Amino acid sequence: MPQVTAHGIERDSAEFARVVGFSDAIFAIAMTLLVLEIGVSGLPEDSGGISDMAEALKDALPQIVSFAVSFYVIGRYWLAHHWFFSRLERIDRRTLSLNLVYLAFIAFLPFPTGLIGDYEENPIAFVVFALSMAAVSLMELVVYRHALHAGLLRSGVPAGIWKWARLASGFPVAVFIVSIPIGFLNTTAAILSWFVLSPIGFYINKRMPPEVLAYFSRY
Amino acid sequence: MPQVTAHGIERDSAEFARVVGFSDAIFAIAMTLLVLEIGVSGLPEDSGGISDMAEALKDALPQIVSFAVSFYVIGRYWLAHHWFFSRLERIDRRTLSLNLVYLAFIAFLPFPTGLIGDYEENPIAFVVFALSMAAVSLMELVVYRHALHAGLLRSGVPAGIWKWARLASGFPVAVFIVSIPIGFLNTTAAILSWFVLSPIGFYINKRMPPEVLAYFSRY
Amino acid sequence: MPQVTAHGIERDSAEFARVVGFSDAIFAIAMTLLVLEIGVSGLPEDSGGISDMAEALKDALPQIVSFAVSFYVIGRYWLAHHWFFSRLERIDRRTLSLNLVYLAFIAFLPFPTGLIGDYEENPIAFVVFALSMAAVSLMELVVYRHALHAGLLRSGVPAGIWKWARLASGFPVAVFIVSIPIGFLNTTAAILSWFVLSPIGFYINKRMPPEVLAYFSRY
Amino acid sequence: MPQVTAHGIERDSAEFARVVGFSDAIFAIAMTLLVLEIGVSGLPEDSGGISDMAEALKDALPQIVSFAVSFYVIGRYWLAHHWFFSRLERIDRRTLSLNLVYLAFIAFLPFPTGLIGDYEENPIAFVVFALSMAAVSLMELVVYRHALHAGLLRSGVPAGIWKWARLASGFPVAVFIVSIPIGFLNTTAAILSWFVLSPIGFYINKRMPPEVLAYFSRY
């Protein structure tokens, strides 16, 4: 029966499942709270006017876009977290603490999302947004690094994995940092730059040795 | 032991359970956040007046109705999601992504719910509400289609299932779209039209071949 | 392997667990959202004054009390839900629907809680609060009744169980209804009446035949 | 098959898992709701000004700090809860009730967190914050005590465990209480005193007999 020992929390124990379920709750709440940042304002109460509402929705558009962008980005972090935990053989105390720090950054994201939704043309709002995202990616890397070095991964880890994990997870950090000066010129262009730079990620994947790629895409 | 392989996440693995639990958290939060859109306003603080409060509650009635309608509709989507996942043999990477897009639309629903609750006579508010619902139904169809074509369903899928799934899940899309012009005349009538059109859904079910009906009602 | 059949969702299947997990998420969110209704107001921003804050907290006291009362009441509903699902052998489609209606009333509770917290002396606010609670207790009874009559309970159900379940679960409905006229005189007295009437519940338990009591207290 | 008996809810039963999952949902929501207390104000809508935003963020800094401090403290409570439940053999009815009271204090924490974030220099705000934290630690101790005395712990409990559990869990209560008079001089110093006093906790751990320490650090 899998359980909690001095070596850590084994995969398939109730305690392992609890860590995963708790993390998912944080992810789900952060992703759903984002919608509370969307709102229409400046409308007379019980307004029935078509043009008034169209105007108000146009003003709410940046908030809807920032909801969509954040849901997309946090969703990708969730997929990575999901994949990462499926590779773990067990968790130790340090993984628990690092995972909590990682989740703190995830739980913080509704704030910069609301900020960029309300002040979509403000470069400082964009900097807070980009730095928050970069911080999540960086913490992700810290958690991966610990798991690899503490031998928590399931068997069959290919050699050279850390080099490629660092490249694949470090790449978003670089993208977010690079987008900051663009944000001082134009915040929309800065967000678009994230999507424009995405193909480089595919290029990184393409250059991976087959066994590393197979390990990363184990589903 | 069920697990994550190159072919996807097998049913009964911890990872399959995680996807389901994460989806449920998004559903539950979206359904419960709806209540935050209900509020009384225009009342003097600490008012003890009976008629003042009765008046304020009357003004809050459209918000309470839109809470109830949304809880009902999202509840039906949850039932469909629950049923659908009980039919899956495994999930692949694409199902994960499509499911996240589907959940983004679910997480978005508190916004149109609040909008129609605050501006219950505004046709544009109703259009946003109806289009959001149609988008969820459409994404549902996209997820079903992928699962069927990628062979992710458990054995015993009857022939002709896709024709009927398309009909059963596409029907709400049609209802929501059809209600939009009605919304420009009267928004209450438009919401009522959803319930008036429901019997057509029962008629569709009645015409299904027995083996398809049996498959759909496997509980 | 327990699963979903034409007879319903068997206990110990992944689908049974999903219904329970989804219900718990609704409970947990409703109970935690209650805290958002607490707030201090009328304070100058960044106020450092001791007496100002003491005054503001005194004004927030009814909100803190209504948070505590609601958390207590919803917590008791959760305990009952927990106990009830531990007695089920399987769930059918109707249980799913009735459970969703029950959860809609649970998800609605933050609204009357906020109302009574803000307008603690308003009899109408109290009526909404008491009726909402009575509605939850009533739906609880409807779900129990269905499970009993559809034969969904685990073996060993004692004769006469329904008579006593009706008494035990119907009692809170009576208490909430009885407290409504008291609320028109004094809302604090009305809430206190709930706790004053509690011992009658203990008296009901005491008169139960031993096998019924044993069944109810199976943990 | 583990189940619910007259002696309580056994570890590895679906009901035991439900209690844990429900607790985690409360923890996760309380920790994530904290972010809603952060906000910028006093900014003209759609402001693009760099210095305006920098100013507004500076004003939001105490809220960000109180988010971080609360996330850290509640995170530590979650770790303790996680550890504690991994040591339980079964739960009885009283554990369920005490756990609910404990969770009520956890769910309450976003209120004092918001208070100290908005009125970071107000000693009364700090007192509410410190007392809330002390209340959680105290309830933690009450739950531990009950589990120990009711014999709910898994085998291998070392003698003298209660003395050390009381010391380890009672220590934060003392820290929070001690910080209150400091809060009347300076609230920032009072929060810092929590971290300054932390090493005493390490010193307590160091003096534990090896078998007690081993039991506490079983992962």
C-alpha cells in the first residue's frame, strides 16, 4: 500500500492525491475568479438602450481579452503541472513547500489580469502582468530542478533532460522579459509578441533528441 | 495499473481523475460565483423598513431569476460532462486542450449572467447571454466529435451515434440562436422560448434507434 | 469493478466519487464566499485611529455573526449530506437532478447571509434568510425520500426509517418557519430561537427505536 | 474494504477522502480569495500614465504584502493539516465537528487579511489579524488533542507526543499573542516579530527526543 514514509509521499498514496487536488483547486479558483474582473460601468441602471450597452461592452472588451489571455496562459501552466506530477514517483517535504510558493504566484494572477484589463494601455500595468507570468515560469523551473536533483522522477528519465527542461520552461521566462520593453511602446503589441514568439518553442522541441521528446510527450 | 502512456491518459488512472476533478472545480466555482451578482442597492444602511426592503428585493428579482436560469443551464452542462467522461476509455492531449477551451466558456458565464440580471430588458445583454450559451454547446459538440473520431470512447459505441449526438447537442445551439431575434422584441419571452422549445429535444430522443438511446441513457 | 450501468452509478465508481466531489466544492465555495460579505466601511483610507476602527468593527459585528451562523448551518447540512451519501448503494439519474436543485439552494445562501448581515434588524431580510434555510431542509427531505423509495440505500435499512427521517429532517423546516413571525418582532430573538429549539431535536432522537438510532449514527 | 462503522470513518474509505477533499477546498478558496482584497484605486479610468500607476501600486503594496503573509501562514496551516490527516487511522463524529470549526476560522481569514492590507498602520486591525491567527492555531491544538485522546492515530505513536505537539502547535499561539502589544507601537514590526521568533520553533524541534522528531517528520 503506497504511503507516507521518511523518504516522502509515494505516488498513489492518499496524501499524493491530496497535494494534486489542492493544487487543482487553486488553479481552478484563480482561473474562474478572473471573470469577476469583467464588468460594465457608466450605464444607467436598468438601461434598455442598445447603443449604450454596445458602447459599455466595447469598453469591457480589454477586460474580456485579458480574461481570455490569462485563462489560456494559466491553462497551459495547469497542463504543465498535470504532466509534471504524472512523472513523479514521490514528493518530499521540499516539493510541498516549493509547490506552495508556485501556487502563491498562480493565486496572485487575477490581480495583474484585472490591472491590465482596466488599464490596458498603461506600460506599468503590462510590466506587472509580464513579471507575474515570468515569476510563475521561473518557479516552475525551480520545482522541476528540485524534483530532478532529488531523484523524485519515475524511472526512465533520459540523460540530458535537465538541459532541455530548462530550455523549454525557461523560454517563456525569456519571452515575458523580452516583451517588457515592447510594452512601453504599445501594450497590445507586447501581448501579441507572446504569440508571435511561440513558434520558437516548437523549434526548440524539434531539436530535442528523440528519447527526450518521447519522455516529454508521454501522452 | 492504469496510467499515462503515449496513447493518452487511461481511465482509472490518477491523471484521468485529476482532469475530472479540475473540471468539476471550474463548474462548481462558476455556478457558485453567480450568487455574487445578486445584490440589493438603493437602501439606506441598516434600514429596518419593511416596504423599503420589499421594494429592493423586487428590484433584485431579475438577478435572482438569472441566477436560477444560469444554475439550471450550467447544471445541465455538468450532467452532460459527467455522462460524457463516464463513456471515455482514455483521454489524449487534444481532449485536454479542447476541454480547457470548453471550461473557459463555462468560467465566462458569470459575466453574461450578471449582465442579463442587471439589464434584464436590454436586447444586447440578452444576445451576449444567448451567444455565450450557444458557444458552450458548440464546444461540447467539438469535444464529443474529437473523442468519437479519435476512438477514445469505451467499447459498445452504436453505429449512427455521431448523427444523433450532433442532433442532441446541436439542438441547444439552434435554440439559443433562434431566441436572439426574440430577445430584440422581449428578453423575458426569449428566455421563456428556451423552455418552450425543450419538448423538441424530447421528440428527438424519442426517434432515436433503441441501441443509441440505450447508449445515451447508460444511467 | 464498480461502474455506471442502466441501474445507475454504483458506489465506489469514479462517477459516484465525482458527484460527491462536485457537491463538496459547491458547499466549500458557498461557505467561504460568505466572508466576502464582511467589510468595514465609513473609515477614512489608511486610517490609523483606534476608536475609528473599533467603531467600524462594531458596525461589522452583525456581518461577522451572520457569517458564523451561516457557516454553522451550512456545515450541519454538509455533515448530513456526507452521512447520507455514505448510506447510498448507488445513485440514479433522478438523484443527480435533485442533488443539483439542493445544491442550487446551498449556492444561493451567501445572498440571504449578506442581506441579514447588512440589514440585521429588517424583518423581510430575516424572512428571506429563514425561508432559504427552510428550502434547503425541504430539498434535503425530497432527496432522502427519493433515495428510500427508489431503493438506493445500502442494505440494513431498518423499518420505520422514513417516519423518523421525515421527523428529523422536517424538524428544521418547522423551526425556520416558526421563527418567521418572531422575526417581525425582533430578528436577533428569531435567530436565537433556532438554537433554543435545538433540544427538541435531541428529544426526537431519544425517542427513536434503537435500530433506527443505530442506523442514523453509523459513525 | 475500509468503511464507515460505529467506530468512525476509517482511513482509505471514500468518506475519509471526502473530509480531506472538502477541507482542501476551503483552504484553497480562502487562500485564493485573498487576492480579491488587492486593488488599485484613485486612478483615472483607462489611465496610461506611468507615474500615476506607480503611485497606485505603491499604495497597493501593503495589500500585496498582506496577501503574501497570509498565503504563507495559511499554507503552513495546510501543511500541518495535511501531515495530521496522514497520521490518522480513522475519524469520529467529534473530529468532523471540530474540523469544521477549525475550517470556519480558516475561511474567516480573508477578512482580517483585507483589514490589515487596507489599514496597515491601525493597531486594532493588527489585533484582529493576530487574534484570528492565534484562534486557528488554538483550534489546531484542540483537534490534535481530541485525536490523541480518542485513539484515532495510526500505530507507533511515541510516548510524550502530546507534550511536544502542545509545545510545537502552542508556540504560534504564543507568538501571535506576544505580537499584539508590539502592534500598538508599530504594525510592521509586529508582523516582522513573527518571522524573528520563528527560530525558537526550530530550537523546540531540536530538543525533541529522536522518536518524537521521527514521528513528526515522517515525510
